[in-house]
Amino acid sequence: MTTTVAARPSTSNFSRFLRRSGRNFSQFWRQLSRNKLAVASLALVLVFALVAIFADLLYEYDFVTSNSLENALLKPGESGVVYYHEKDIEHTFILGSDNYGRDILGRLVHGARVSMIIGFATVAIALLTGGILGAIAGYKGGLFDTLIMRATDILLSIPTILLAIAIVAALGNSFFNLLIAISTSMIPGYIRIVRASIITVKDQEFVEAARCIGAGDLRIVLKHILPNITSPIIVQSTLNVGSAINWAASLSFLGLGILPPKPEWGNMLSEAREFIQYAPHLLFAPGLTILLTVLAYNLIGDGLRDALDPKLKR
Amino acid sequence: MLVPVLFGVTLIVFALMYITPSDPAQMMLGANASPAAYTQMKADMGLDKPFFVQYVRFLFGYKHEIFGYKGLLFGDLGRSYISNRNVFELILSSFPNTLILAAGALFFALILGIPIGILSATKPYSIIDMLFTVFALLGASMPVFWAAMVLIYTFANKLRIFPAMSNPGDMLSLVLPIVTLSMYSMAIIMRMTRSSMLEVMEQDYIRTARVKGMDEKVVIFKHALRNALIPVVTVAGLQFGQLLGGAVLTEKIFSYPGLGTIMVDAIYQKDTPQILGSVCFVAITFTIMNLFVDILYGFIDPRSKTTFRRKAKPVAQRSRA
């Protein structure tokens, strides 16, 4: 079986790439590391991920969600006395405080956790659902294809942000519903990508060969086709994590996602709206955080696309 | 093709509203209504019937002296639960405002995006190109609502050039929302023009034109641009649809009286007929818009037409050069 895999005349970028690099990522990494922006973005994303994982060590959740009105709208770097857990503690607000006197940096740190979870969970849900549907449509063809693609057309004919808004409005405001809304808006994209890639691969000789030696449909799709279509999926998923974070922030901003006092980047901006004139740090801190995160994912996506595409290798 | 899609869109939107945990009958009566009055109200509003009965009524109309309407197919969805105004009249009165905003944004995006894209493509990997690449990436990554807030902070609060609130009658107040809304589309159009131009510039007929000793300007604008603009037009058309739907956030922030504001307000107030009407309206416009782009594509690019009719003729491209 191993020999079949190694000898198959595949045209896919990713598998050919994997084989050529001796099944390790050293060449891939060399390819990606030429793109300085992508590497820097990767570092930024890793830092944000660490911050999100260890958020509780940096700031306690109760601390960033409890009000202390006497410290409201402090400028970045100012310190104040916070009454917390029945004690007065001296605290420096590195990025200032919001209109309820909550630490902005602390809220950004805990918001990072929410955004990371939303980013990865929505992409995982969409990838799984869209991938399976796309695979059925592309591999089986016929009636399945027609039905699934019609449904995709229908979903695509509602503007993405509007579909997400309508779903949250219908299901109600909750973290889980936000996940469903955002991933539903992404599913059509995955269906199209997976279907298109499968159609280009499924009639090639190595698939036929696998079928000849008696491999079942599931085995063919998972072991022979899937490794050949991963690169467009990886690129799309990276870009989608960025847009998911953006959409989650937008929905929360409209009051249709995660509501205050829970810390989330979008709802921080929503709360800041009336105070930006007096406290611009309320506007710039969460906004730049979102911008940097989304930008980083987009740059990584672009970098991956170049690294995985042999046509662009120079 | 169009009909099943529109049918599906209305079905999805209707299903979403059907499972919404709001109770319009309770809303109409208030919290202290008697159970009998509540049941009567529910029957009057037609909410006691099963899903498909309600959906068919939604499409073909429902006869009732207070809550009756002619149905979506006849452009009537009754009255809003909150404002008691006719849903479609409200939509039709606010849609032109959204149209102004979206058209302005698309115009702005095209008028800046295409020249910058050409500039980037004629000098690929130069400093100018890099600069605009970063600019485009920023434009594509920036959350719309944050961009709007920064613009309001800078130009309305600090510099006091443009007002923070916007309305369709005042040209000056339209500047900020149009700039906000166009940012994303501009980035997309810029990148599309650049990559499409780069691709076309490598074609044989461009080299032929250059070898013939043609002026570089003529080569770029007459030979390359015409062909490079084909995918740009498609993207611009699709963007226009997205702009109509995506205006929601921009309109909300600038308190602009457009369809988006109406939609979000209706969602906040759980005003079912209003939500159904406006979402369906946008989805239908969007679908028709996309169809229009497809048709337009055939006109701009005669090659795609021949592909549909018979086998594509490879001669077509040569005759262009």
C-alpha cells in the first residue's frame, strides 16, 4: 500500500510537495520563512494564542468583569485603587480603563480567548460540514450534487453578514448560536472548494487504481483524494479564522453576539461608542487588536498559498 | 434557475423567523392578557397553524380584516407589529437611501481601486506596489464598524469637517459612510485589477504589441486593460450586492435611514413581518444583481458566450490582439 501511495502520479501541490520534502515540513518551512510578513504574523498569532490560553494567569476573569466606577475612563498608564474581593488594591491600568472602570488590557486578554475559540471552532464546524457535503457532491455527483449545489446557491444569495445576523436573531443571543451563525455563513465556501478540488482529482489514474484493487468509497476519499486537496482547504481555513473573528466582533458590536459585561473585542467597541470623544484609547486599543489579528491571519493565509503553490516558486 | 433560488431564500428566512423564540401575540396584547384573549389573538394572527400553512400564507396571502395581507408574491406582507406601517412601503421608502450609499461606495471603490491596481501591476514588487498591497490588506482586514468609528473620531469629533450622523439629503454627511463602506470593496477591486493586469501583461499579444513598437501607454490601456477588466467587472458586480447587504453596520453607526437600519431595528424589536420583508427584499435584490452580473459577463467577454453555445474557438483571442 505504501508503494502505491509513494508512486502515484499525483498532480496535487500539497502531496507532491510533501513527498518531495521527504514527508517533513522543512522545505515547507523554508518556503514559508522567505515570506517575512507571514512569519511575523505567525509569531503574533502564537503570542495571542498563548495570551488567550493563559488569560487567567494574567488577569482574573472576575477582575475584568467587575465595575469600579471611581476608576472610570482612566488614561493608559494611570493607576487607581480598586476595591476587589473585599480589599483595596493599587492597580495600574496599562491601557487605561473603560466607562465602568474595568481594565482594558485585561478585557482584551480575556477577549482574545473568546475570539480564538470563535475563530477556530467556527472554522472547524464549517470545515467538517462543508467538507463532508462538498465531498459527497463532488464524488457522488448526480442528484446529490444538484441538491447540495442548489442549497449552496441559496445560502450564497443571502449576503454573508445578513445571514449571520438573521440566524443569531432567530436562535437568540448566545455563544453557541454565534458559532452556528458564523459557521453557517462559511459552509457554502467550503462546499464549493472541496467539490471543485475533488472533481479535478477523482478521475485520475491513481483513484481508478485504488478502486481496481477494491478500495471502498470512504477509503478512496479519505486516503487517496483528501491528501491531494488539502492545500486550498488549509489556505481557505486560515483566511476564514480571520473573517470569523471579524464577524464575531461585528455581531457583538450590533448587540447580537457576546454581550457585556463578558469581555469581547466587538462589544468593547460598542460600549466605547459614546466615550470616544473623551477617551480615544477606548477606540484604538480593541480596534487595533482586531485589525492586527485579522491582518495576521490574512498574511499567513497568503503566505501559505504561496508556499503551497509550486507555480509561484522562484 | 432564479426561481428555485428565490424560493429557497424565502423558505430559509421564513424558517428562521418561525423558530425565533418571540411571541408576537403576547407582544400585541401585553403581559396581562387572559389566556382566552391570547388564544384568540394567536388564531387571528394565523400563528396557531402549522409551519407549511403559515409559509404558504406568507407567499400567497392571508385573509383577515386586521392582520391580513396579499402575500410576498404580490408585494404585501401586512403591517409592522411596532410602527403599524405597511412593511413594503417602509422598505421601498428606505431602499433608495441604501442604494445611494452602495452606489456611491462602489463608484468610489472603482475610481480609486482600478487606477491603483494598474499602477501596481505596471511596477510589480516596487515600493509603490508594496505600499498599496499593505494598504489593500489593511482595508480588507479592518472591521467596518471600527473604520467608521475611527473616521467619526477623526473627521467629526476632532477636525469637525464632516458630521457624525448621516442622512441622504446632505451630501457632506454622505462622505464618511461612503468612504467606510467602500474600503473593503476598494481593497478587493485593487487586488483583482493588479493580479488580472499582471496575468494579461504576460500574454503573447502584449509582447507582440510591444515588439511592434507601440507606445507603452497604448499597450497598457488599449491592449491590456480591456482584457484585464473582465474579471474586475464581475467582482465589482458581486461587490455591489455585498454592499447592499453589508451596509447594515455602516448605516447603523452613522444613524443613516436606510434598509440596514430598519432591518437591525426590526431584529431588536422582534418585529417579524418587518424582518421577513427586509431580509427577503435584500436577498432577492442580491440574487437578481448576481444574475445581472452573469448576463453582463457574456456581453463584455464574447469568449464566454461562445463557450456556452459551442466549443470555444481559440481564434477569438488572437483576433483581439
